[in-house]
Amino acid sequence: MININDLTELCRKLGCKLHTDCSLKDYTTFKIGGKCHAVVDAASAEAAAEFVKYFRVNDVKYTVLGRGSNILASDEGFDGVILHFGSDFSEVTADGTRLTAQSGASLSAVCVKAQQNGLSGMENLYGIPGSVGGGLFMNAGAYGTEMKDVVVSAEYIDENGALKTITADEMKLSYRRSIFSDRNCIVTSVAFELTKGDPDKIKEAMAECLKKRTSKQPLEYPSAGSTFKRPEGSYASLLIEQCGLKGQSVGGAQVSEKHSGFVINTGNATFADVMKLCEKIKNTVMEKTGYSLELEPIILK
């Protein structure tokens, strides 16, 4: 049970902002979702750890959000507290060939910081619409580069609210998985080890990556990014297109005509619209090709 008075006092004590009666549409890139009782903007790793302890002791339902780019939120909302890692927790610092970023920083901001410091290795991650914390949580990647290729360590909050450090070798990073996604842990900062390079060439590579992304992906519409994980032996977008599903829609949800791997919100899509369309896609692909597709976005409800 959420006690707003207690939560307000804890936020005051820890220097965090509290927002009540929020719309999840404002916290997800899909622009879909109902109400949430409260959102707490994390101001520090120590503050976030104290909130985790408070939630556990008081049996308060909670979840964590960064930029909300891999989230599909229910129309019924979330009857708990969102611990939000956003602009108040987004510092990126450079020291030699190492960058350290707080989990609320966008991956693109880290790529820009790397370029400004003449550091190469993250160019292909430029334009991914996610945060550092969320990116490591799911081992985000694009165009042949994944987080696991550049991450060396991270700080996180464990299930009991303790602050800990972990090396990349211990993270069990694989395709869209990590030790963080297997456990109820919260990434608070990430350290990247890069290589020295020419800032101008790095900038050109980032621009080329963004051009490729813009030309091939429906960035002009709200979405959660790639809707389905890549099945072993094929590609979700290829299978969906082969099954004649490109452009198919349910309500305001549509299989993008630009890239069939994206289900987009054409303006007024609901959670139910997206789920019905995704179910239709999965059933059709299984029936026609034998491949089983798995949703990539996390369902928040």
C-alpha cells in the first residue's frame, strides 16, 4: 500500500522529486499507458537504494524506468511507484579512454561524449532511443555492436537495496539478456572502455549510422523499438514481411510500412490494440513459417 505522505517525506529527505497521478504515456516512447500513482525521480544511487529498502519493508509495488524505450504499458496503468532514472541522474564523465555514465543518461549522449573526447567503439549505438541503464539491462545493440563489446563494469542496487559493483564478465551478457534482466537488480552507472580515434571520423561514422537508422526505421512514429526478438535462423522483420503482414493494423497500432519489425502507434493506439496485433503476427508467422516470435518490449502493468 502506498502512503503518499510517507513517500513525500522520504523524497524531501533524500532530495528527490515526487510526481503523483502521472500518465505512463509521458514516460514511454510508445506513448501508450494509463495512470501511475507516483513517480520518484532518482537523484543519486544512494537515494535510489534507500527507496528500494523502503519499498521492500513496506510491501510497496514498484518498477524502474529510464527513457521508457523498450516498454509497453497497460491502459489500466500501474498501481505502484515508478523509480525513474532521468535527467536528474544522467551525468557522463571521461577519464582517458574510459567513460562513466549514470544510468539515466541516454546512449546517444554517451556516444556524443565519446566523440568529443576522440573515443571510438560506440558509433553504431548512436541513435538507440534508450538510457544507459536500460541499454545494459537488455544488452542493447545495433549494426554489429552490442553493449557487451564496450562495457567493462557497472554499479547496481541488488534485491535488498545494497549498492554493489560488477564486472562485464559477471554480467552474463548475451542477446537481449543480462544478469540484471534475470534478477530484480537496478543498474545505477556503467563504465565503458573505448579506444582512441579521430574525432572527425567518429563523427562521420555516427552521422552515417543515424542516416541509416532514419532511412530504414519509422522514427517519425511512437514505438518501443524492435517489437520482436530475432529468432534463431532468421529475422523477425523478414518473416513478418514474408507473411504479408506489412501495413496490417488493429485500431491505432500498425506494422510499419517502412520497417516490418516495428509495430507503431499511428496516433491513438491502445495497449489492447498493440497486443491484439502482436498476437495476430505471432500466430500468422507460426502458422506459415514455423517460427515462434517473442516480444522484445517489457510489459508494464
